[in-house]
Amino acid sequence: MTLSDLSELSAQAEPEVDPGMHVELSAAQVAARRQFRDFVAQRITPFADQWDRQEQIPRDTIDALRSQGYLGALLPRDVGGGAMDAITYGLLTEELARGCSSVRSLLTVHDMAAITVARWGGPRLKAEILPALASGKTLGALAVSEPGVGSDAASVETEARFEGEEIVLNGHKKWTTFGQIADVFLVLARSQQGLGAFLVNADAPGFSRRAIQGMTGTRASMLAELELDDCRVPADHQLGRVGFGLSHVIGGTALDHGRYSVAWGSVGIAQACLDACLDHTAERQQGGKAIRDHQLVRRQLTEMITETRAARLLCYRAGHLRRKRDPGAAPETWVAKYFASRAAVRAANCAVQLHGAIGLHEGSPVGRYLRDAKVMEVIEGSSQIQQTFIPDFPLSEL
């Protein structure tokens, strides 16, 4: 069964009237999860530690993601996308992160660019770029952070000026995930009229990039810093109206999707930690019995099981509201990302502790899980930023 078949079955199974949130997955979603899990087990998990050491994902793995239809899966079918529903996409994100969080990050940033072009791009830009983004032939990435600008994206220093039929960009972007290989970049810049979002091709005049290495977590995410030196792009590469570049285009679309994907990815990391601990504690003997039979170990396993399931349910809730296009989807996504990322860190800390010295060795996956989990608390809105904003959000009732 292909991904398109699964999406079609899922669409046919949707009820005309939604009576409320359903925790149970549909038959199509169960089948999709099985397909995702098999793909990850064969093509990702066995190689994740190697990619982590090499700080890159090989092209043939990206080609495999492309051939499966996983890149651009959220885009509509009329442009070549998979029209995947929000919950199924969440399951895909979880399974990829369960195998390798760096692979998950490729899916995240590519789709951040793709869905933003789909929503805010003009007719000519959509016609030129969306089919290539939908197929994964063209890889997208997000370029917001700068050397001195992170959470306060409104303070970006990259400048845009309008010259006839062109936009001229000058600035320095940093920490751009998959910036080493992306073909197009969603760039936030300021102009005299306000903040704007612009799509920049990697072959645009005045564009250059340099690899960033030595990251603590998601080491295979192929980060880069970008230089825009009188970089010229066509005027219709502006997305949305100037002045709405952060509030609507980047914040309301790209980063909102990023938080959703990272929330599910955090669940994947937590589940990977739990799986590793259940296996290890059943096999490891201490004091004449498996360490899983010691009370303090059982307590830690219980905490991991409970928090992983709770995080997944919060992601289901956010996905359910996103599928309905409910206005409460965005704040629920913030809550899911906040809880899930923290749960992933706690699970990874427990995993390393339960594995002992083995967990501290480079060859152990749980050390990678810990490093990757910490990244989840930083990206797409740090935990501290979320603690600042979540109390002001109107949260939906269950």
C-alpha cells in the first residue's frame, strides 16, 4: 500500500460530523504507522549513530525519504503532495525521530518552507516552486536566527530593500538547519515598511553559505550560516504582505508547524529512550536479578511510560484541532511542544542513568538521545519562552 493509498483511505474514513476528539487511530493511520516504522527500522535506525559521528545524512537516505513521499506530505495532491492529515503526519514525525532526530529535522524545516509557500506565495511563485517542494526534488529550509538574534525574531538585522522588480537582501543568518544542502530558504528580513518573509534560492546572486559543525545534538542536521550580500531575488518571492512577515507568515505558519513537528519528534525520542530501557533493564543483572525488578528502577520506568503517553496524547489533541482548523490549535501546539520536549529530556536523563557507564559511551544510542532531546527544549520556542507565553493563551476545553 502506497502513501497515497493510505492518505486516500484516511480521507474516506473521516466522519462528516466530528463529535469530538478520538484517541483511537483509524485503520489507515495504524497502517501508515506500521509503514513508517518499517521504513525507519530498515533505512534509518541502523545508521543513526554513524550519521551522528559524521555530522551528515547521506544523499541516498534523502532520496529514500523523497521516494516514499515523506517530503511535502502535507501539501495538497493538486501540486503533487500527499495531502496527509495532521495526526498521520505526527505519527510519521514520531517514528522518524524515534530512529534519528536529525532526519526528523529535515522533514520539519522542509515542510515549514513548503506549507508557507503554499499559503502565502503568489500564483507564479507557487507554480514554479510548489511541485518541486511537494516531491522533495527541491529542499526547503528556514532562515530566521542570526548571530545576535534567536527567540526575539522581531529584532532581526537582515535588511531588505525593493528595487523595481527585485528585492535586495543583506544580512547574516546562523543556525540554519540543513542550510548546507537546502535549495531554497524562507528568510525573515526587515525593510522600511516592516518585517517581511522572502524566498531565496541557493543559486541567487549574492548568496553564500558555510557549514556549522560541532553541535551538541542533532549533529547530522547539517547546519549552516548564510551570507546575503546584495542578494537579489524576484519581487514576487515575497510571501504575504510586508509588515506581516513575522506575525503571520513566519510565526503563524512556519514556526507553528515547526512546534507541532518538534512536539511529535520529542515523543519519538522519549519512546526510543523507553524502548532502550525496557530492553536493557530486562537483560542487565545486578544483585542476582534483573535490574528491572528493583523498585527504584521500576519507578523510573513508570515515570517514563506515563510521561511519554501523556506527551503523545497532548500531540493527538493538537493534531485533532489542527485537522479541524480550530483556532485553539496553535496554543494547544505550544502546550504539546512544551511538555513533550521536557518529557524527552527527562526520559533521556533516565535512560543514561539506567544504562550507567554504557550510556555515557559514544557507541550507545541513549547518549545521542540525551543530546538530541536537549535540542528540543531550545528550538521552535525555548521552554522559557513558552513559560512566558502559555499562561496568556486561550486554551480549548476537551
